[in-house]
Amino acid sequence: MPKKHMLVRPKIRFHINPILSANHLWCIYYYRADCSQKTTELENMKFIEENWQYIKETAEARAVEIAVKTRCFHDVPDYMQDMFLFLCRRVSRYDPERSMPKTFINLCLQSAKVNITKRMFRQKNMLIKQAMETEYER
């Protein structure tokens, strides 16, 4: 039984398992909520599977753009994985009446690129600030 001062979290679990094999990205969402979510999971996986080649090429191009901007070319696979996860979290928002799949993918991956770049520079600035605040003995 939780103590009174502890926050009680909801019983819904959210977990992502990315498994890259045979040119597929499977993002499986586990919910303890209603069964209607499973239909959405299958639709999301179908969307990703149908557009896998385009997603892969676009994510790679965006990852290289980040690498050029940050000068960290060894991190390109990490950037790609971050973009895949970003897209997997947002694929349920896709509405075929509003846009084509390629447009949606481009917008999601562009947003992911901006988020990753901002995070990189935020971390860099935080390290610089910490280094400046640290007093060293001479």
C-alpha cells in the first residue's frame, strides 16, 4: 500500500520495443487499457511497414543533417534510432484525409531533427556552464 506522501501513478503501461530486422521497424505499444488500442497498434505497424523504405531513407538523410550541424558523424545511427522512436510515438496521429504518408513522415522526422538538435546543444551548453562554475585548485 502506498504511503500518503507518495504519488500514485496510473495503471497504464507504455513501453516501446524497437526491433530492426528484415527491413521492418516494429514498434509495439503495450497498454493495460481497453482492447480498442490493439486495432490502432496493428494500423500503426502496417503504416510503418508500408512506408519502411521511405522512412529509412528520410531518417538517414535527417540524421546526416544533424551530424553535419553538430559535427558528430559517429552518432548517425543513434540519431536515426531517435527519429524512428519519435515517429513511432506519433504515427497514431496520422490522418489519411489530411495528408499523404510521405508528407506526414517528413514533418515528423523534421520535428525529430529539431528536437534532437536542440537537445544536443542544450546538453553542450549545460556541460560548458558546469565546467565554468567548477572551481579547480591550482
